[in-house]
Amino acid sequence: IPHRTMSLTSAGFVPPFGDFIAAKYALILAPTGSGKTRAVIEWIREKATSSVVIYVAQTIPLVSQMYEDLLAQGVDCEHYQLYQYRHAPDCGTFVTTNESLPKILKLMDALSLGD
């Protein structure tokens, strides 16, 4: 799997993601308290107006926390439990659990074929 290493800043935070997340899928591993959430919210804010961004977390509480964090930062997003699945989106942000991700991807794919 292609990968890239990013160093933390001198203050111990992850740098802005910018072009670092240019692949179809991205996995960010960094220590607790290093600013991953802040950095990913900034990145999502930039990308979600022209791309579909799916944020996946391991547990429902983490999904709900990110959903609330995104809304608090003015990012329009969909919680997987609230998404209506009426059409395949061209852009936007979706937060889901890793267990629900296959269902969402399958439904989005089926909806896009009907467009």
C-alpha cells in the first residue's frame, strides 16, 4: 500500500493535510492530542464542496462526536443514521461507522447507476 510519512510540527501537532490526502482512501495515524480532528475538519471543509467525503469511525459515539464537531464548525454533513438515500450525492460529507460503510457505499453506487 502506498504511504507517506508526515512529521508532527515542533509544537507536536499534525500539519495541515493539504495535498497529503490525494488518494482515493486515506488513513491518518497520529498520537492522541496531536490535532487530527482539527486538521481533518479543515480538510473536509475544503474538499466537501466538490467531492464526497466519507468519515469512518469505529464506534457510534465517535461518529456522533465527529458529526457534532463538523456541524459546530459550519460543515454541512450527514449522519449515517439520518441519511435518506434518495440520490447519489456529487459532494458532501458523510460520517459513519466501519460496520455501516459497506452498506452506504453499496447504496450510493446503486443510486448513482440510476441517475
